Amino acid sequence: MGAGRVRLFRLTYRHMLYRAVAIILAAILLGACTPTAKTADLDLAPGQYDTAFVSTRRVLRDTQFDVDRVDARAGVITTAPKPTAGLATPWDEEQQTFDAEVDDLLNRHRRIVRVTFEPAPGAAPTDADPVDRDIQDLARTGPTVMRIRVVLLRVERPGWRPDLNGAKLNVRSVDPDLARRGLLPSYTVPIGEDRDLAKRLAYLINEDMKKPGTDQSEPLPEPEPERALSGEPTDQPPA
């Protein structure tokens, strides 16, 4: 290897190292400075429902989540699974801690946000069946609670065995049962909740609600059908 190539290799390696350190430091600093709410629930006074609903849709859109179900009558908003690679995608805003950045880098994670609105505890009882209940109508005269839940999904690739000696030596085995169930080459499983992100979204929604004219910025949509939670085949892998 000539002296010029050695020098170029050193410069490239040094650049990559500096970039990695900068990304790690930025993730730590941003995670430490990001304001969040104390809980992922917001108490809404009578008449605040429309404002909260519109703000929720706007915040989800601004944080790069694709909304796939919007039902103002039932009080439900859900998103499609959003992938992220942690430190390798520093423009993502899902990670609220450095541990989450690393975990998302080492694993193929996705997140789904589900926001529900329901009557506040102790609110005046109603004779309507919960299935037929119109939360939008009830919220005009009574208090409601908005609850934010972020489901963390992991993409599993069964039968995949990487070889440290080279990508060409990787081995993949095929399970006929998983193939029949449509779980190959990969499937997603829920592994928990991201409560830190849920609190962050609650803070952003609460701040957006304070903006003047939020309740008149866009009309509430018609109900849409609900989709599967993970956006993937709903069969679960064998135990």
C-alpha cells in the first residue's frame, strides 16, 4: 500500500471516528435537554377535546409518524409502525435516552403510537354502551382524559445466522411452519412500551394546544377502519 493510500485511509478512519463521537455526544446532550411531561396522560376540560385531537394529529405528523387510523367519534388515533436505527439515524426523535439510541442501533425496532380519549374518572355516568359511545359529544360537556401509549416492536429474522468471517458466509435456515404462517423472512413482535417517548409526545401536544387558533386550524376527520397493531402478519412465532 502506497504512502498516499495510507494517508487517505487514516484521514477517512479519523473522519468516521470523529463523526461517530459527535453523534454520540449529540444524542446524550439532546436526550438530557429534551423536556417531557410527568405522565403520558393529559386531563382535558370540557370543550378541549377538538383542540387536543387536532394538536395530536399535528404533533404526530411533525415527529414523522404516519397516522393510519383517525376516529374522532370513538376518540382513537393510531400510527403505522415507524422504523429507526438509533445512533445511525440521528435525525429521528424517538429516542429519549442514550440507552434507547444504542438499543435501537443494535436491534431493528419500530414504534406505534396509540392515543385514546375517554371520560375522566368520576365524570357524570352515561347510559350509552361503550361501543356506541360518542366521546366527541361527551367531551363537549364533561372532562376527558387523553392517554398516550407507544408500543415498541422488534423485527425478528428467524433462521438467520451471521458469520463474523464475512457476509458471504452467512447462513439462513428455513422453518416450514413459519413459512406456512407467513412469518418469513421476518416478523414483528411487541416487546414493551416506550414510556419516555409517550411522555415527550404528551408534552409536545400540551404545548401545541396552547397555540392560538389550534381548534380551528383543521376539521376533524371521518372515522377510518382500524388496522393490525404491528402492520405485519398477526401470527405469533411458536414458543
